[in-house]
Amino acid sequence: MDLYTRYGPALLRKCERMLGSRADAEDVVQTLFIDLLRSGRTDVGLPYLYQAATRRSLNLIRDSRRHAALLARHGEVLAPGHAGLEEQVVSAALLRQLAARLDPDTVEIVVYAHQDRMGQEEIAALTGLSRKTVGKRLQQARQALEALVAEEKGT
């Protein structure tokens, strides 16, 4: 499939960054392309594939049966001295904790902003939301992160 040759490696790297596991990333990307083959869809572009891979990765993170394995694999959620979402790479364990507090669309925006390093305008174009809405969702994520940090410090 030409789509896999063109976009597969980039999607695999993206999913591996999100999941922290090459094997899990391979599973997500392979099932995405298998589903496309089964449906006969070849009219999709990079934005669709990007969103589909992100959502599938987030679904895997949210899977409650994987909770213990993710925490064991990723250890500490926050690196010492990093109090803000902007200063750290969002780990799979942190995504899982944020996913428990935020709606799925906001978690997806967090991934785009902090793992994929996309700007608010790019995220707005990709998701079909306004830039202002994207900014508000990122602010909600910051507040959720501050609450996580406060809980971890025991305050």
C-alpha cells in the first residue's frame, strides 16, 4: 500500500513517542492500515492518518488493563524541577492521568501541542476548532496538570 510506504514510518515514530513502546506503536499503526485495507479506503491523507493514529494511541493508553504496565514502564510522571506542561515531554503515564481528568478532545490537543510541538493555529486547522478554543483547552490541561502536581506534593 502506497500510503503505508509514505506515511507508515512517521506514524510509527509518533505512536512510539506517545506510547513509549515500539511494539505497541507497531500494533497501532499496523491495525490502522489493516482497517484501511479492509474498508478499501485509499482516499485518506496525512491529516486523517495523523488523527487516527493519535486517537488509537490514546485509546490504548486509556485501556484500564494497561494501567499497571504503563506506570511500571514510565516510572515518575514529572521530572524534578519541571512544574509546567510546557517544560516537559508528556509521557504516556502523564497522558493516562490527564485522560482521566479531561475530555478526549482536550487530551488529543495536548498530544498535538506538547508531543508533536504543533502551534495553536496548526492544531485548530487539524481539528476544525478555533484557535481560541484550542487555547482554552490547553489552559484546562495546565490546570489539570497543576492539580496533579499539587496532589503529588501532598498539598
